[in-house]
Amino acid sequence: MSLIEAAGVTVRYPSGCLALADASLSIAPGELVVVLGANGSGKSTLLRCIAGMLRPSSGHVQVAGQKITNLSGRGLAEARMALGMVFQQPHLIRRRSVLSNVLTGTLGRHRGLLASLGRLPRCEVPLALDCLDQVGLRTFSSQRAGTLSGGQAQRVSIARALSQQPKALLADEPVASLDPEAAEEVMRLLRRLSEKGGLAVLCVLHQPDLARRYADRILGLNRGRMVFEGQPARIDRQEIASLYEAAAA
């Protein structure tokens, strides 16, 4: 059963610009899928549609068996709990501890007055520490987030997403701001979370070599259209290069 499914997703803006055309994909538990494409190819638009942050002009998105395309308000918020989000920038609260930052990922399960005021639920501390264990940073739990390296901060942001207890992770260029060693570390972590944690992981990248090493499948987007999909070993390097050559032309 697919955890993430998009069928015929099209996004056309009021200006007439076609950002995404008839995009379809499915991702199963334990699978890491990478989307490649040049700037403006529709990668982030696709991710935003799957996350429920953007409503497509046509087509639908299903997450953990529930269609989210037409949901709004509380219904959409609850459906999105199945999706953990990881962004290019970690967006940690620098003056607060690593543990406190991870605990913010649990707030979606707590709807009382204290949670609405930003009070962190202490009952979630064991879970937050376990999430830090999963990313190899439990010993950093009391350290201020502002003292972390870029790679460590990104791993904390992944722990924060895990504390939401999602069934899938969406990662939008999670290694774009990292040095090569830290980028490899984050990709190894995402690979491990999909393989051993059973999460469906959809990752937008700009690094074809990382995609080849870590993805189960690669999707290629060019000017809003999916132009190829397959296992890395079955995709010719020239097919990938053409994604960027077309954008530069």
C-alpha cells in the first residue's frame, strides 16, 4: 500500500503559468524517492501539493489512505500529522535547547490552552529523546541549538519531524546548505529512516550523485512535467544532465 500517492496533479496559477502538469507518483513504506530538476521545474510545487500547503488546480493527493486535496482547517491539520517536513534551513529556535526544539514537533497532538501558548508538553520528553537517539544526537539534548553545526542542526530538524510520529517524511533540499560530509550524513540518515523505520521519504535534491547513491527511485521534472522515473541504475546520466541543460538553454 502506498503511503503517499499523487494522481494527475496539475497547478496553473491565475496568470496562466503552468507550474505542474499531470504529475503522478506513489511512495511505499520503506522507500526513499528523490525528485531532481532545475530551478523552476516544479519540484517544490509538487512537494507543497503533497504536504497540503497548495491546492492543485486538478488531480488529487492521498496520504496514508486519506485524500487531502479538498481538506481544510482542522481536517487538513490532522491529516498532515502523517507527514513530517524537513526544509533546506532547519529553522531551530537558537536560544532554546536541542530537546526543546524537538519537543515543538509534538505540539500538534496537544490542543489545550498551554500548548496554544507554546508550553512544551513534558510528557513527550521520552519520545523526544528517542528521536534524538535516532539521529545520533541524544547527548546534545541540553545544548543550545545556536551552538550546533549546520549538519547537526539539520539532524535536529529531522528529529523534530520524527517527534510528530509521521508515516512519511517530505524533505525539500535538506542538504543544499551543507558541506559534502554533512550532506552525506543527512542522506545516510534519511536512507536509514526509510529502510529501518519504515517511513516513506520523498526528497527534493539538486545533487544527482547523492540521488544515485541513496534513492530507491529517481523522478525527473522538467518545466513542470515528469520526464522520467526509475531506479538509479536504470537511468542514463545524460537523462539527468538534460534536466539542467534544458533549463539553461
